Amino acid sequence: MCCLDMPMVQRRRSRTIIGNRGTLPIRFTIRPFQRGDAPKARQLIEAVWHEHFGHHPDPFVRDFIYSRLSDIHEAETVYGDQAIFLCAVAESEIIGTGAIKHLDSRECEMTRMFVASAYRGRGIGRAIAVGLIKFALGAGYDQVRLSSNKILAASHRLYESMGFQSTLPWDSEGETHSRYFVLRTRRPGRQSSDC
């Protein structure tokens, strides 16, 4: 099944998801970043990063995220017409994030994919990713790329289940620690946006 055959995630409508690991139902909303979201979004991203990499032996990995969050405070301008920053919100708390960054007229990058540990396994990451891919299609991108630290195997399974394929690294400095993926959203020579 193509990831885009799934029901469309509405930007402002709540959707109840029942986790596949016996978790209780949760109501959450996927919506674009709003003024005032920066502190909570940054706090979530830093907490998830620290959870996975806070004790990593390589300081490059351990401290990587802290030098890369300037876009969060400028999200309303950084993520303009050809980009978007989405937040998953439950009970007024940001529990997940994801973004599409514009690279050029044909390619974008999925980034900032984070879900709070207490909410994983409930379809939140998938819902964010589907919303981002649909945005990329609507913006006319031919492909979506992403990179992910090699230890995040569950994330890699999610991306692969959505049609992302492993590809060669585009950042030689990250090759040691990251896996690289690409999702082709348009078939060569076709104008349609099917996958």
C-alpha cells in the first residue's frame, strides 16, 4: 500500500488513533506551527534527542541537535510557501513535530521528525509523515529526502513502510552516523502526483 493511499490527515481536525501495542486511545491534532509553539517544540526535540543520544560517546552526535535548532524560533518565516512545520498536539501539549524544508524546485527534505516517548506506537509519527508528504506533493516536489541516525531502527522501518528507499549520502560528514532515504513522489516523465 502506498503511504498516500491512507486517509488524508486534516490539518485542523482531530483524529483518534488506537495504538497497536495495547495503548489507550488518544485524540490528537496535526496542525501547522503557530506563533508561540517554539518553546514547547524545542523542548520536545531536545528531550527526544537527549533520550537517544545524551550519553553517546561521540560529542558530535551528542551535541548535534543543539547547534541545529535556530529554525524553530524562526519557523513562521523559515517554513514559508514551499515548506511547512507541523505539530502533533494532544491536550494543548506538543507531542510530535515534523517539517518539510525547501531545497530546490524539485526536491525537499523531511526533517524535525520527533515524537514524545509516551506517545510512540500510536500512529502519530506516521500521521505527521503522511501530512508532510501530502504537502510535498501539493507543492510540486518530485522527491522527498531525509536522513536519520543509524540507531533509530523503528523510524527507519516507518520510512521504508511509507515507500522511502535507502540512497547514497548527500552529507559526507553525517555518513558515519546517518542513514539516507528518498521518496520519489513523481514518476519520471509524468505530471501526476501518484506514488
